Amino acid sequence: MTIRTVLIACSLILAPLSAHADPAQPLREAVKPIVRQPIPNIPGKSLISLEVDYPPGAKSVPHHHGKSAFIYAYVLSGAIRSQVNDGPAKVYKAGETWFEPPGAYHKVSENASDTEPARLLVVIVADTNEPALTTPDHQ
């Protein structure tokens, strides 16, 4: 999968809203791909890195991660509320991290603040040919 494919997938799946014209629609995050690189000493695996910006009050659509996608998340700024699988929802502040196992169901991923922005670094190790790293729930 090329970086162009990752960009298209992120824009379609996570659909950031640059102008929040309809107050009935929730504010979404903006995803910026940083790198996608095969791991030379682990054939068939790639390292993918994304920066996720959450405006105040923004949230992601609940989603499942790819069956091979092992995810590490690091809060760069602000605070992120996250709930994975049947675990409790937890607020992570700048400098805190969490992991998500392959195939995880990400029930909640949102800015914990309605007044301050938040930024998240996501690092994924997945099969190079994984068809989808994120699949949104149909709502």
C-alpha cells in the first residue's frame, strides 16, 4: 500500500471537517500521515505513523482496527479520552501512552476537552498488505 492509499483511506475513514458548518454533525479529528515504511528485518510488516489532531470537542467515529495492526498511542498535547474493547474509558494527558491489540474495537477516541485542542501520535506495526487499518462502525 502506498502513502497515497493511506492518505485516501484516512480521508475517507476519518473524514476531518475543516469547516464545521452543520452544528447537528459532530466535530471530527484531522489525521495527517507521517510515514509508512516496510520493516526490513521483519518481512511482511510495515511501520505506519500518523498524527491525529482533535479540535475542542472533536471525536472519532467508533471503529475497529486491522487484524494485524498493533497500535501505540502517545498524547503529544491536551488530553484524549479512549476506550478500547471492553476496558474502561480513560483520559490520557500529554506524555501518557497506551497500546491497542490487533483487531481492537476502539469504542471511544475523543478530545477530553471542549475548550482546548489535543494532539495524538499513533504508531502502528501491521502486515504490509493489511487491506484496512481502520474500519468505522456504520451509524
